[in-house]
Amino acid sequence: MANGREECRVIQKIKALWNRLTGIKLRYRMLFVYIVGGALPILVIALYLIQGTSKILIRQSEHAEVTELAAAAQQVREMADTVSTVTKYFYFDPMLEEISQKQYQNYQDMVSDYRNFTSFLDYGRYYNNTIAWMNIYLDNQTIVGNSRFIRVTQEMEREAWYQAAKKRNGGALWRRLPVPSAGYSALSMLRMLKTKKGEDVGILAVYIRPERFQTLLRGRDCDTYVWLNGGILEADLGGTVEPDRIVGLLPDKDSGQYQQNVFLGKEEYLMTCETVSLPESQDYLQIVSLLAYRDILRDVTGQLGKSILFFLGSAALSVTIILLFSRSFGDRVERFRAQMQKAAEGSFALEKKLGGSDEISELYDYLGTMIYQIQRLLAEVYQEKLHAERLTIQQKDAEFKMLASQINPHFLYNTLETIRMRARRSRQADIEELVKMLAKIMRSTLQAGGNEVTVAAETELVEYYLKIQQYRFGERIRYRIYVEEGLKECLILPLLMQPIVENAIIHGLEGKEGIGVIDIKVYTAGENVVIAIADDGLGIARGQLEKMRDGLNSYQENGRHIGVRNVHQRVRLKYGEAYGVTIDSVRGAYTRVEICLPGAGKLGEAKQCTK
């Protein structure tokens, strides 16, 4: 009984809520439907997809780290096996045994034996890409030690690595030791060599090149470390996590391939470890990588921010459209209701049309048909005539635009090509060459847009322009173009040089008496690339020069030298505030304009752009 009453109350509340929803104005009802039925589901789906993408990226990163560390571990095993194999070559070497046991009385005999023993050089040369150095520690007090044959001292005998190598009695010992006479330390394999009778010869040390480990670490997107027996061997110098912070997180030597999530402070990392057992020894290496989940999800986070901004913008636009539409729709419904009320009261004077082509407009039109059939007919005829005239005007305008569009750049190119061919038939080589260069300049100018061009193409365009000017001025204008080796294939913005060269001719050389020279150089200056355009023309007065410099950052197109200002602003917009145009001039002497661009390594590349 109580349950039945409770169900009735719930049903009554639902009905009351529904009545409230249906009782609100139409425009607000439409907005509510849009939010509940459209925006919220889209937001939920977007968040679900982003969450799924995050999980996929995490799984891919985990798999990629395992794969990369497994490949690195394989390289380490190959290096260790190579070193182990090399140490075996020195077993039972009679000359080495003789050097270790011979009591030298003559220094020359010792030097001669050192020189005759070439195994260090031979094996070192053959395994040069893996082995950095080889030497042997001999307990022969009659020798004079060098970087290859090192005499064991009492202090050396007390060192832990020496005692451990002797205790292993021919087994391998792996330690990080200073390389003799090299100034750096490296991972080395130590082995006590024996004679066939079991007597000690000496401890052989073979050092692995440190750069082999550095190559494994360099270029990775996460912190990577190499540990020897739980102690740091090599570390990514660009890492953000100190090695001491992960000592307690390292797995034991029997873990093999290992991966887990760890927290260092407030940051969560994916820690991947690959354990490499070193041959003929209980020593082991561990390659450990720390990849921050923040880095894994950086792209997803950025995309999430963009998606939220896009969603908010779309939602605001949609709400605005819905409000405008619902307001228009509500107003039209209200006008139709008022007209129906007037008709019911006996007033048949219709207001202007509601507009649109929906059902409300049709109902309003039907109402007007019953009262003003003739007037509506005349109005429709008048509207049809206006519509027909508009169509006629639009058709003629379209025909005119179609005819005008037929005169396009291809027509101009073809016309210039026709002129060039006629000049060739008439054996007018100068005219042919002039038309050819003009056509190339027009094509380059019309096709110039946001796409970058090579320095070689830009200088070629300027050279065509200068050659055309030489046809005009003759020997009064001369030019030199120099492009530094390695910069021709660099990509730069189009039309950087031509406006400057044009200004040099118009304002610098055109009014000069005698021969004028334009000097164009493209070269590197420090970390930047500089395009320098100089002329020995009329120069610029000091006051005018200051105005030009002040006007480089102005966006008002007044005065002369608009091309220089345009080049300056384009360069700054593309490459940043540190780059642009500088002007230097002395009245009656010269004018020099320099365009500073980022270095060749930062500019785009066509094939190869290097200094």
C-alpha cells in the first residue's frame, strides 16, 4: 500500500516537471532540447574518445619502451661477448708469459719485448668500434710500466677490484675503471691470465668505449640510465631525475625484463628495466628508463585543450544560432496568433508576410488567400517580375565575369611565349631573351604566396630583373651576385630581394651620373643568414634615413620605400622579432640593406641546407 502511494507521488512529480517544461516559452524549450539532446552527448562522447586514446598511447609507449630497451640490451650483450672473446685470445700467449716472468737486466731488452708484442695493437685495431683500450697488470718488479704493461704496486694490490679479480682465479670481473693515460673511465672486463701450468701471468683489462653506451642513451625522449651491479655506470646527462632517487626502485638481478609505475614526488613515471647478465661473471648491467606519463599524454592533453576550446566555441555559436532562430520562430508564431485573433474579431486587414517557407508561413498564406486573393495574385506577379530581373542581371554579370576570367595568367604566358618565338624567327636575340626573362618574372611574382622558395630561385629572379634593367640603362648599371656555398638550397620567403633591388635602382642609381653597381651577397654571420644588398648610388639623407628606420614597423602605407617595410614585416612575422631589415646609407656615397634570417639549420630545407 505504501509502495503504491510512493509510486503515485513519483508519477505526479514527473507529470508536474513535464508540465513545467511544456509551459515555458518555445525559444527556451528549444535551447533546453539542444543542450540535453545535443551538446551533452557530444561532450560525453568526446571525453570517452580522449580517455580511450590516452589508454592506447600508454599501452603503445609501454610496448615501445620494452622493445627499445630489449634492442639496447642485445647490443650490450654483443659488446660484452666481444670483449670476453678478445680476453680469451691472450690465454697461453708465450710472449706475454715471457714478459711477465722474465727478470729484465737490460732496459733495451724490455723495450724490444714490448714492441714485439703486437697483440694489443692487432686486436685493438680489429675491434676498434667496441674496445677503447687494453692493458695488463703484471707482478714483475723488474719491468718499467707504461700504458700497456702496468707494474703492480703495493697500493694497487690493496685495491678492491684487484683483490676481486685475483679471487675469481681466471673468471671475469666487470668494473668501471679509469683508462690509463686517457683521462676518462670506462666499463672494463678484468681477467687473471694463467699459464698452462696454472701460474698467474697478470690481470688483463679490456675497456669498452663509453660512446657505445652514450649512443644508447642519446636521442631518447625519456631519462635512461645504465647501472652496473646496482651502481650508476652511465646516465642521460639531459635527464630530469637524479639517479640517486631511483636506487631503491631497481629490481633484483634475476628480474629480467621488468616494468612498473613509480611515483617520484608528485610525478608518475613508467619505469622499464632490462637486466643483462655479463658473460663468465656474476656481474650484471641494468638498463633503466623513466618515462613521465605527462610526456606520454602531452599530445592528448594539448588536443584535449584544443577540443575543449573548439567545443566551447561551437557551443557558443550553436547557442547563439538557436537563440536567434527561436526568437525569430517565436515572434512569427506570436504574429500569426495575433492575426488569427483579429480575423476572429472581424478585422481582415493582413500585416506583412511572416517570411520563410515552413508550416507557419503556409498557414499564414492560406489565411491571406481567403481574404485577399486578388491582391496576393498581383503581389506574386510583381515578385516574380523582380525575381526574373534579378536573374537576368545575375546571368549577365556571370557572363561578364566568365569572359573576364578567360584573360588569365596562362593567356599572358602564352602571349609572351608567342612574342618570344616570333623574335626567334626574326633572329632578334635581345628581344627573345628580354621576353623570356619577363615571362619568368611574371610567373614567379603571380605564383608567389605563402610557399617558401630556395635562395637559388630568389637570386635567379633578381638576376632576371637586373638583366631587364640593363636593357633599359645599358652599361650604367652593373651588378654582382654572390651566394655562399651550402646556402643555395635553403628555403626563404619569396620576393625578399626584388623589392630591395628595385628601390636601389629607382632611388639610388636611376638619378646617378655614370656607372652604378649593385652588390648582392648571401652569407652566414654567426648563427644567422644575411642577405646584403648594397649600391653606390645617391644614398639617403640622414633625416630621411631615420624616418625609414622608424617606419619599418609601421603598418600605414604612406611614403616611399613601402617594399622595404613590407619585407621587414614579413620576415618578423615569419621568423620572429629578432630578425628583419636594417638600413645604412650615406648621402652621395652608398646605401646598404641587410635582411637578417635565422641560421641555415633553422631555415626550411629543399634538399639539404647546411653550412
